[in-house]
Amino acid sequence: MPNLYSPCRTGCLALLLLLALSGAALGQTQAAPDTASYNKTKTLLWRISGAGLPGPSYVFGTMHVLCPDDAIVPPEMEAAFLSSGQLVLELDLDDPAMGKQFRRAAQLPWPNSLRRLMKPRDFKVVKKFFRQQLHQSILPYVLVKPALTEALVYSAALPCTPVSYEGKFLELAKAQQKEVLGLETIEQQLVSMQQVPYRKQAADLVEAIRTYDSIPQLMQHLVATYRGRDVDELYRLSVDPKYGSENDEPAELQARNQDWIPKMSTWMKSKPTFFAVGAAHLGGSTGVLQLLRQQGYRIEPVLLPTTSAKSAE
């Protein structure tokens, strides 16, 4: 896997992959879909103003891993970023301690190992997949929690070496000497994964590999939906067990969104801020955009040019 940005390097990319793609490991059940439209304009970038703010802030909805053609920073977005005084992500990926924190959170507790959590024939299936599809050994992952390893299976289905908007924003923040902050800790991000038994995670990893032929089509649909920029539809997709997300049902997504609003308000009142969070957090009746409206903020869409469709071909 590539080193997208320091200090997180491969570990944080694996985490972003988990957040975006590994819903199968989180044991979701079907929820009644919310078909209402709360954000009629189709865009991923929104301006936040009013309520006594010193200047406009912005929130952008990311898909945590994409092909390069779908992770473009157009002039409109770069201008919004330039006008902001700080960058806020779901995690402070600029924190020098992030790599160590991720490794600690990702490691299986003794005496567990991937080999011990599955039957020998299943371990052979995983080992073969890593060798043939990922072109690497399974050995570095035998002590990693299987849900994180499963995320790499999904990454192999992308027709490219994946990149992230988070990585691009970190580069911009560094170039413009902006402070980087995080809405949550790694432990908070991984709370759903931690609730799933390790043997269930291992079984889901094997199942993902055995059904790998269906994953590219699933990935294409995810990316196509993201490219459509309908944040309410992205929310509905994120709580659909067919596709999964980092969230254990809408209740957890709602709780996380509500927890973010006071933090966002504090940062926005101190200086204009550019927020970049998973697009699924923006839409829906309890999404970040609607919650900010309820706090008296004015939420306006910022239209962006269309991106290339090459990566979905």
C-alpha cells in the first residue's frame, strides 16, 4: 500500500478503508429508509455562516478512499480551503502519535491471531488472496484485527491505487501552514468494530474473499453514488446493510453527528474552519447539515464541477 501522508502512512489508509467499506464486519441489520430530501442541491461542499460567526466556514463530504480521477480539488474547493484558518477531519491525521495509536488499536490481544481465529483451510484462502490479489504476504496482518484486514480486500477491487481527500487536504494544510484538528479519537472511530467478536470478524474476512468477484460491482455503485453528490442518498446508502458503513445503525451515526456539533461550533467561532468528514454524515434528518440548521446557522450549497468517470469504467 502507498504512503499517502505522514505520519499515518499505511495504517491510516487501512483505517480510512475500514471506515468507508467494511460494513460486513459490523453486523448491521436492516433499517427503515428515510426517503425525504433535506438538501435538495446536489453538492458535497457546503458554506456555513450566520449565528455570530466571524466568517464563513465550510464542510465537505468525503468518500474516504477513491481513485485519483474522483479525488480532484477544483478551484472552488481550494478557494474555500484557502479562506479557512484551520482544517478539521474526523481524525487528526497530522498528529505524530497517530501511527502508534493506530497500531495499538489495530492489534489483536494475545493469544489471538488470524491463524487461530479461523480453520486452516480458511487461512489458506486468505493467504492465497493476499499473495495473488494484493501481491504481498499475509504475515504482517496475522496479528491485526480481521475487520481492518478485510478493508484491504475492498481496496483491491478499485481499478487503481486508492487515494483520499483527507491526504490531499493534509497536503494543502501543510503548504498553507494551517492547524489540523480531529473530531474523534481512533478509539471512538473503532467502537463498532470492537463490539464484534474476533471470530465473527475473521469469518467475515473469509466471506469477503470468497465472494470477491461481486465486490468490484459494489464498489462501482458506491463511487457512482458519491459522484452523484446527493448527500441524502449517500446517507441512505450508508445505513443499507448491503453496502455497510462504519456505523452500527442510524442511531450511532446520529449520536456521532450530534456529538460533533458543539465541537464544530466552538472551532467555527474561533476562526473560519474547513471540515472534511464522510459524506454519509451530512445528509438525512439528523445529518450534520440539518443539525447545524437547527442551531441557527445558514447552510448554502457550493456547486462544484463534475469529476471524471474514468475510474468507474
